[in-house]
Amino acid sequence: MNPDFYQKNRRALLDKIGGGALVVITGYGEVQRTHDAACWFEQEANFWYLTGVDLPDWWLVLDGTHGTEWLVSPEISDTQAVFDGSFSPETIKSGSGIKTIIERDEAVRRLRQLVKHHSIVYTTEQPSYLREHGHFQLNSAQAELKKTLERTFQTVQLCNRELAELRTIKQPEETTAIQAAIDVTIGAIEAMKQSLSGAKYEYELDAILTQAIRSKGARHAYDPIVASGINACTLHYVKNQGRLSKKELVLLDVGARVNGYAADISRTYSLGTPTKRQHAVHDAVREAQERCINLLKPGLSLQEYQAECEHIMKTALTSLKLSTERYREYFPHAMGHGLGVDVHDNLVGHSSLRPGMVLTVEPGIYIRDEQIGVRIEDDILITENGFKNLSARLSTEIR
Ligand SMILES: [Mn+2]
């Protein structure tokens, strides 16, 4: 992205909070994968949205009162620089459009000075549904910064909501990036389809998807799902080690990340000639997806959309002679989510659809007893008059 993009986002955030605010936010820190190896680093989405900086442990300080902004670099030891490389201050300045980089000690000293002008400081934290129900360790960078700020400032407030509201409405360059990510993903799925009939294991299909995405210089935005038969009933199945059978369906959920933005597409294919039942379930999901997509237009309340979707899914279950009393068992996830820098982007702060939102529509029906799991997912942009299906070019047919 162009530095103007990040600059525009910083200005929009200050305008939203109230021009003279002081904002201090951090990117993620690195986390352990095993022993002395770190996980692949991906930047915290808000921090990336405001700076484009893709390195761990950096801070951003925006002082609306004085019209100043700085990036704060972590201390990097000489040894660490040898192993992980050092950063180029000039590249970071020209990439982010922020002219000043200072070190942590200096930043803490300057923040103490700013207490005179600001009794309130704004920062970010992990959303409460992750803090309370997460089944994994959260990246602690935001919580640590918040503690540091609480020691210095009288009041620490959050600007997560303001950032979410901004990020929900995509600017043209963001939609372009999402479309590019979708195009790479569609290319990968189409390449994989050529090998569907010959492949013996899920990982062979995974390898083709990964090859196609990496060869475009992109990466997976999340671990791809290649789930055949009963495996498709495990929603986040990412092992991709199972043996394929001509008698089963295979569910794919894959998305590339391009220029910071994610795609998120699911298709379900038959490996051989589908049975009548497999075909019927697949058709029911396809039809439900089409009906749900056709509801989308600006002004539609999210609550109303959800209610309509539930009705459509119950009709689909009934057509398959499945009891609607077991609705949440056959369809245990949401109809979709926002899409952007994060694969599960927020739709927070909006009660109805607005032009510029991008969301997924992904109905699924999972019948454990019959070893059938079907999900079909497209990425939809809300436009002035209705919607545009950004992934429509990839057929949703069973073969
Ligand atoms: Mn999705």
C-alpha cells in the first residue's frame, strides 16, 4: 500500500476519536513456536492499518494536539540483528509516511512529558470474546503496553471500536487488494481441480493450493482446510492428512493474503460420481447460499439478515428430511463474517449493511451420521445498489 493510505487512516482515526487525542498503540510481539523458534510473524491488523509496519514490538504514537506522530522501535541487540536482520529506518519512514522513529526509552520519557497536555490516552486491546474464551495464549503486547500507559496516565481508554468502524468500510485500494487475493485463491483452486480425480491424499491437494499461492508471491491468510468425508464435519480441520475416496466429497476452505488483505473461499467437490444424497445436500447448500447472497443490499439490518438466513437454512434442512430441531448441529457456525486485513474482520459498530463492507456468505450442512460435510463460501462487496460477488467467477458446482 501507498504511504498515503496509512496517513489517511491515521487522520481518520484522530477525527473519529476527537482531533486532539493522544493515541499509543502497539503491534504484536513474537511468540514461541517450539524451543528456540518463533512462529511466523503476522502483524496486528489495527497496527498494520495505521502504519504498514510489519515488524514485531513497534509502537505508534499520534498526538493530535501537537500534530505529531512517531514510530517507536524496540531495542534490538546486535546478536538478534545478525539472526533476524536489522530494519532500515528509511524504508520504514517512506513506507509509513511517518518521519520520526525513536527508541523505547526515549518514547517512555516523552510520554511522561505528554501527561501535562493529555489526561487521557487511547490504546487497543484484544477483544473480550478472545480474552474470556480463547483456547490459546493471546499475544500479550497490547496488554503490556496498556499496563505501561496505566502507570503514566490518569485515564487509559480504548479505540478498538473506532478502528473497527473505519476498517469495516473498505476504501477502493482495499477492495482492489481483496480482489487480488481472491483472484490468486481462485487460480489455486482451479489448478487443484485439475488433479481432483488423480489425488490419493488430502495433502496432495493442499500442496497444489500452496504451490499456486506461493508461486504468486502470496501466502495463505490462514491454514487451508482440505477435508474429505467425515473430516469435513470438523469445522477447523487443518491436518489435511486423510486418504481420499471416490465415494466422498472433499471440502476446501482456502484464502491467500495479497497486499495485506485476505480472501476466504470454500467449495465442496465430489471426487468420483456423487451419490444422489451427496448431490442433494450440495444442491441444498448451493441454493441456500444463492438465496442468502441475494438478500444483501445497503440498509439491510444485520439482525434481519440473520433471521432470514436462519429461515433459509431451516428450509434447506427440511428439504433434506433433516430435523430443524437439530439446526445448530447441522449448521453450527455463522452465515459469515467481515473480511479484510483479518480473515475474520469486524462488523462492529454497524447495525446494518453499508456500501464498502466486504463479508463472506458461507452456509454449510454437516451430517456426521452420513459422513457428509458441505460448505460453499463467497466474498461479497456491498455496493451502492446491492452487492458484487467478488468470487463469483469460481463455479460452485459439485464437480
Ligand atoms: Mn470464512
